[in-house]
Amino acid sequence: MTHVLVRVNFEEFEKWKAGFTAASSLRQQYGSQGVTVYRSSDNPNQVVIVGAYEDKQRAQQMFQSQEFRAATKRAGLTAPPEVTFLDEAFKLPA
């Protein structure tokens, strides 16, 4: 399993949310195990998404796909998303 951190800037939250929600089948097609969305408290037109994917290569293919680019365009992004792949280093209980 791999995790992905994605920072997204958009025109309007509800438009982005509708587009992101509609793209759930695209994420599932590329092995998404689920996502958590955090909205910036300093910028209401920015979110950070943490997603889990079965396989890093499949996730990379999604972010490079034409379907992904079309979905981001429909969602009203103002810039390309910033995508970072994460490897777990360690966990602490608190």
C-alpha cells in the first residue's frame, strides 16, 4: 500500500467537491482504498487530500491519465495539483 498527499487549489469549494466526488470511480479503478479531505483554515479554496492506494505504480498512472486531467478541469482547479507519494517512516502512539 502507498499513500499520496495531494494539495489542490480551486475556484469554488462546492464545484470542486462535486467534481471530486464524481471522480470516485476513477480513483477506485486505479486502486484507491479511500481518501480523507482536509480544508485549509487559512484558504477556503484549498484542500489537502490524503489517499491510500493498493499500488504506487497504479496511483502514478492515475495522476498521469487523461481521465484525471479531464476530471481536474471539470472540478475548476486553478493550478495543477501538487502530488507527493509517501512511504511510512514510523508511528508513535501520541
